[in-house]
Amino acid sequence: CTICNNGDYEDEDLIVFCGSCNISVHQSCYGIDQLPGGDWICYNCDIFGMNKGLMVKCLLCPKKGGALKPTNIFTSVDKFMKYNPGSFKINK
């Protein structure tokens, strides 16, 4: 699995391969609830296509391409605290 670097799998949590770029991920690591009947295509290849998808840069690390997907990243501490009240105290 490209996300967790573990090659073990279970019947309920298979490792799947993108039919376009061949990236491998566990269903649970990538958030795949239901496998499609045909080829599974990762988010990156589905949105950008394989050639352009390989050049998309992750906002969290220096890598390009890979098991990228949209995420909810908070752009400020105030927005984080709005949705996670009481998670920690900020000294202002």
C-alpha cells in the first residue's frame, strides 16, 4: 500500500490497483467503501489523467503524484477550533 507501506491485506480490506497508474492502496487507507465492477481509478488519474496527475504536488509534503485525494485542511487555527472545540487551548 502506497499510503501505509504495508503489504498485508484482509478479505474486507483488499489492496487495489489503479487501472491507469497502477498505484496500490488498501481500501481503508484510501477510503474506498465499495469497489467498482470494472477497473478502479484513483482520484488523481480520474481528475487529472495519468500524465498530468503524476505531476500534481501534495500540499502536505514535497512529493508529486501518488495516492492524492481531497482533504479538509483548515487554513487557520480559528477555523480548526470552530469544528474541533475544546481540542486544545491556545494562549493568545
